[in-house]
Amino acid sequence: MVSDESFDSCSDYVSLILIVQPLAFLVVLVGIITDSVTSVMMSIEDGRTRVAESNHTLILGWNEATLRTIVQVCWSFYTFL
């Protein structure tokens, strides 16, 4: 026959396992996500990302004339399309 003391001990072990197992899973999941985000950020820093080389307009810098430039580019795009 099983005594109450051993049952409580077994119950404590099961409770501990049920608490630790999801925490371990969460730690592994966060590690995988962090590693993948770090990998993407490193590839961006190294310049290994795809770049559109045609059919786009690149405007560098931002000042008071930028909005007018964007409007003119959009107008010319729709006018000559």
C-alpha cells in the first residue's frame, strides 16, 4: 500500500515536471526566434539582401522639397503610362 507521504512526494515531482517542461520549451522557442532575427539582421548589415534594380524611384534625403518631388514623380508616372 502506498503511504500518503510518498504520494505527496510523487505528486510534487509530477508538478515540478509539468512546470519546468513548458518553461524549457518556451526558452528554446525564444532562442530559435532570436537566432533567426539576428541572422536576418546580419544579412541586411552585410548587404546580402535582394535589391530591386528596375522600375523604382529612389529619393535620398528628406527636406521641404521632397513632397513636391514625390508628387511630380507620381504625376509623370501616370501621365506617361
